[in-house]
Amino acid sequence: DTAVSQTPKYLVTQMGNDKSIKCEQNLGHDTMYWYKQDSKKFLKIMFSYNNKELIINETVPNRFSPKSPDKAHLNLHINSLELGDSAVYFCASSQGLAVSYEQYFGPGTRLTVT
Amino acid sequence: KQEVTQIPAALSVPEGENLVLNCSFTDSAIYNLQWFRQDPGKGLTSLLLIQSSQREQTSGRLNASLDKSSGRSTLYIAASQPGDSATYLCAGNFGNEKLTFGTGTRLTIIP
């Protein structure tokens, strides 16, 4: 009965590689997000999608490309990985774009770039 | 620029005591504020969501308040337990369809 799930939970890879993180929510929500938590534990929005449409792109390098095949999924593909990409990436979802909605977070994917 | 601040960064409290965690924000035009708990190596668990029209919300031993005019929110934990040890994050929604997070307060309850 997991609400927001992410795979993989841990990802270790070398610089220059391309990798993807998958996110799925079974809450029937319309809006999904990607957040990045850096080494200092600071969480910051990267992207949000509503009904498969990109709403927020928070000046993220274009090596990061989100893809939403349907409302329940928002995947994050990262090209040419760099050391600075090492972080924990959290997926989240909410019922819609309205500001009153609560956001629900996945367990996170810890990405380590060596 | 909308900023959310949490002070102190770390707090240790003996078991059984009541405690208050602080969250301040720079934009009084806040729509809602959400409190989360994060255990080490884990995701975020939503604790309470306060809408701008509300002054407080309660869930069990937790009570969160919101004062837009002063730009402050507090999370009150009653009768603290060792299981309450975690990092507590507050996040504001300022109407731009995203959450702006504070840097968190790492809470340790001493048995």
C-alpha cells in the first residue's frame, strides 16, 4: 500500500554515466515533483508536473530531464553525471496544483557519483 | 525572495519534557505551512499541514501553530519520547506551486 515509491533506493555510478530514477504514486494525484537534498540536508525543488505537463523547472541543468509517461509516474533521467550531482533525490506528489494540497514524499534515492 | 529558517539546527531534550521547534519565514503571503519528520537515511513523513486561514493544527502529541503576521510557525511536542528523535523540517507554500524548505532542526530526546 505504498503511496509514493522510488527505485532504486541507492545508486552508485561513475562520472560521465547516464542514469535514471523512477517514481510512482498510487494516490491518484495529478501533480508530481522532484526535490534534491544536498549534503547539508537542504531540500530544494527541481521540477513539478501536473497531468504530465511541466509546471516548474527550477533552473536545473539540462542534463536533468524529467519524463512523465502518465499521471502516476515521474521519472528523472540524468546525463553525463558529475560529482556535484551526488545527493538524495525525493519524489513527491499532491492532489493538484492548488496551494492548499499536502505533498507526500517518497523514501528518496541516494545517488553517489564517484 | 522567500526564505524559511529553522533555529536551532540541533536540540537535545530529556525524555518526558515538552518542547517547541521554531520555523520562521520572510513572506507573510504564505498559503500553507507543512511540518515533516525525517529519520536518518529515510524519506519525509508529513506531520501537519496548516492552511493560512488556520492558526493551529493538532495531531496526537503534536500541535503546530501559524502566525502569518510575525512570519512564524511552531511545532509543539508534548511529553517527548526517544522515538521522537529525528530531523524536523518545515516548508512553506507561497503560492508558486512548490514548497520552500527550512534547513531543519535535528531533535534528540535523551532517555
